[in-house]
Amino acid sequence: MGYVDDQNRPILKIEIGAKAASIEHEIEAWIDTAFDGHFVLPIGQIETLGLETLAETEAKLADGNKIVLQTYVCYLRWLGKIVAAQVVANDGRFPLFGTAFLSDRVLTIDFAEKSVTID
């Protein structure tokens, strides 16, 4: 399902798309256990995927400041099912995978073997 990169970041390979019937893109996303949402994607990647706007949401940053972020909807193949996910846009370079899909799962990150599994 994933791997640990050379800088010890756990990475998931995820198939996503703008529509449930067209999941045709694979992205690699860092697992971010400090983010309780679904995804954070760079705005350029959101535009490339053609994701539809969902809503604005307020977020509290680590320094305590609050900001308003634009969200989008995507669909992903997750453990054998097609599910909808909320995507938060940012100006970063790397996709982040939050813990929203992990609440009833076991995440195993084996740094020695460089592997990531979700059961």
C-alpha cells in the first residue's frame, strides 16, 4: 500500500479522480498524523485533476492562527471501495493524507523494512 522514503516519511500510493467513475490518477501522499481531515493537495494538482469546488472551511494552524481554506471533492479507491473525500487546497508542493480514513484501521509503518500497511 505504501513505503517509507529515504527521508523516513511514510508515503501512500492512492488512486484518485474528479468523478467516481473516472479514478485514473495515482498520487503519492505523505501520511500526516497531525491532520485529521482527508487530503491536502497543492492547488496546481487540484487544477490538473479538475476537482470540483466543495466549500470554504476554517482551519486552525499550529501557531494558533485561523485561516479560511477552499475545499474540493475527489473520489478515491480505498481498500476496495470507491469513496468521496474532502480535499483542502494549499500552496505546498506535496500531497498530505490525513487520519480521517484511518480511524477504524491499523496503520503500520515499518521503518526498517521501508513499508507502510493499513489493515
